[in-house]
Amino acid sequence: MENIICNLCEAEDYSIVYEKIPDREDVEITAKYSAAKGVLCTDQVVKCNKCGLVYINPRLEDNTIIKAVSEGDDKFYVSQREGRIETFRRGIELVEKYSPSGKILDVGCAAGFFLTAAKERGWETYGVEPNTFLCEYGKNEFGLNVFNGTLKDAKFSDGYFDVVTMWDVLEHTTDPLSELHEANRILKKGGVLVINFPDFDSIWAKVFRRKWWFLLSHHLYYFTPKTLRLMLEKAEFEVIAQRSHAQKLKLGYMIDMIDRLSKDAVSQSIYKVSKFFARALSLENIQVTYYLSQTNIISRKK
């Protein structure tokens, strides 16, 4: 474990938001850092007293985390292929309001569902994904150009892209400010950066607190619109828009997430009742559009 300074202002002055709780003994490290395993956060969560950034501290060393991310499998994630692609079709429509066409890079592209939606509309697509299972899925299923590794490892040329997207990715990175600087470097002047993130300042996060469904083991940072805007400004971006982000998933998948996220008596009762009625009424495969804290911030390279 190592102690972390604030990634936004470099202060070492913080307050504890949530204290560490015991880890589940049945959770392997690859599951802890998997994007779709739904393992709730047990680490200490702190808030910088200077700028307000919320993050995990202390945490495992960067290389250990990146290795764990690369080795897991996310079959549960790809099971929702149809709904995720439909969600990202709306995502590429959002992108096109600010940049109509060209070269687009999706950082942390997972199985390539967003890139598939962008490819349908004529974009020249590129992806970066550290998880080997998801990287190979995108290549084999959709014929995508995906680099297996981190953004810095990919070593793209200066000013190569018209658009860079980060859908539910920045909060997973060990050094988000550095990721934003790298995104700035590889974007053309005036290029667009689209970021989607779970808003720690949302009403859902405030009401559910430690049981908030985005307080997950693989999230290393928790942004608010204010802290992310400050970080974007520091990385030489100009914020031009902000909006809520809705997704589409099967009802059965969403109910199963209740079981994955919590094993306490109340959660399990909700899960069992919901599962029973969804099966009885044949509703498990219905696609449901929902909003539960996620926010888009769109910015341009200065």
C-alpha cells in the first residue's frame, strides 16, 4: 500500500469521508479491479481539504492495480452487448454535436461497443484498453483497431485525433491529471474531449452514502463537476457543455447487480422479490433506460 497526494492540487491535507472496512475474503484482486464485477469499495475514501477532490488513500501501488485490471475477464459486461451499443449510439450523436467526423479514440474502450457505434457512422476509430479479454473481444467480434495497454503506452502522435472519449474511465486511472494531459497532447487544436463519470455530488451519492452503487472497488477517484472542471482547466481544456447521462440495460442484469453489490439482508430481500416478479412477468430481457448519477462533460483543447 502507498499513500497518495491529491492528484489535482498536490496537497497532503485530507479528511476521511469513509473509513476502511474489512475486505470480502472471496474477492480476488482481478475481481476487485474488474469494471463489471460490482465489488463494493472497502478502502478508505478521503477528500482533499484544499480543492475537494475525493480519492482512495492509501491504495495498492500503480503497477499492481494495472496488472490486475489487465488480467481479469468481464463476461458479465459483454452480456449486455445490445443495450450498451444502443446507449453508445446516443453517445456518438452527442459527440457529433461538437465534432461531425474524423479520427476518434476511445480510451478504456472495453469490448469496443462505443467504437462500433462510431464506426457505423463513418468515423475512423481507434481504441485503448488495458484488459486483454475485452481487447480481444473488440478485435474478434467487431474487427476494431484496439491497442492492448494504457494510453501512454500507445504512444500516439501529437495532434492525431479530432475526438477523444473516456466513458466511465477517468475514475479508474491511477493518475487522471496525467491522462488528461496525454489526451490534450494527442488531440488537434480545438479537438473535443468527452468524459462520462459517476457524479459524487449527485443526490443518489448523498442519499445512499457508503451504499452508493458507484462506490466500487475499482474506482480510485470520485469526481464532482467542480473538481473535474478544475482538473480539465489544469490540463489546458475549456469546458463547453455538461449534461446528465442515461444508459440502457436489461432489467434482469440490473436486478442481478443488486445481488453482486451487496449481501446484506435488506439488499438480498429486494433482490429476491425483484427477481421473482421479473421472471414471473417475463420482464428480465426488457431494455430499461435509466439515470443513476452519471454525467457528461464536454471540453475542447485550448
